[in-house]
Amino acid sequence: TPVVIMGHLAPFCSNFPNVETDDILGSYNATKHLLELGHRRIAYFSGQLASPFAQERYEGYRRALREFKLEPDDKLIFNAGTTIDEGAKAALQLLQENPEVTAIQAFNDLVAIGAANVLLDQGLKIPQQISIVGFGNILTAEHFRVPLTTVRQPKARLGVTAMESMMKLLRGEQPESRRLPAEIIIRKSTCAPCA
């Protein structure tokens, strides 16, 4: 049966062609955006690091820091899972530990929204006191209390590319796996840190 996988390959699927977002580059660009604004204490709210895309997003964050001659600080890494509730818990942990961050990069938009809700409810101003970036560009991101800066995955292009790969399989050809770039969408949740 012809199979094209949309998303990252699990080890047992390595023989199938796949189409995926370049999560390393997307996360790198999100961190770079914060660094270019002047942030140096950037917390990272990670997903489940057992998953390939969570590992890639974390690697993108680390690469951008290293490019700016900053070493990743374990005190700034919070296991935030994938949901709004988990993002909220990570934000509460950040507030309790008080690592003096000026920005948060979240594994996905749900985590970013959960974290931002807690921060706003605690009286912090986004982005004046703390900037936040998500990943995924879900519909809610644009319409959140503070419109969320995020990484937009090329969902339509992923679908078209997967279909093109399937057509090659049906013709008896062997398509290559493809990684498509994501782009950062800058909205109102990020700005330069206040002095």
C-alpha cells in the first residue's frame, strides 16, 4: 500500500517518504527574533522531549542562543507539555522560581496561551514586561488577549507536497522526503525588553 507520512518519522517508519515542517529552523527563527529584540534571558517551555518535533524545536532554540554567544541555561528550561493547562503550570513554576526572564518561547501556541493567561492574571504586561512566542499559528493565536507572535507552519504546502509525493508513488517512482520552512508571524506579544 503506498504510504506518505505527514510529519516526523518514527524509527519504525523510516522506510516511508514523509513531508514535515522544518521545526529546527522555525524554532531557531523564533528565538532569533527575541534575541534581535535584545532579550538575553529567554525561558523555553518545552514539549515532551521524547517526541522528534519537540527535540527539533528545542534544538532550534539552542542553536540561536549559541549563535548569539549565549550558553543554554537549564534554569530557563521548563517542561510545559502541550496543553493550555500545562503552559499555565509552567508559568506558575517560572513565577515561583523567578529566574528574571524577559521572554518566553513556548513549544506550541496552546502552551503559550496558557502561560500568557497566568502572566496577565498576575498583573504582568505582555509584551512590556515579558514577551512570549508560540509555535503553530492556531486560529486563537491571532485573536488572543494579546495577539500572539508565533511560527506559522505551511499547512497548505504540506498537504500539496504530500499529495505530489503520493502521485509519484502511484506512478512507481520513489519520492524524497521533504522538509518545508516555517515563517515567524510577528504580532503584539513581543517587543524589546524594558531597561
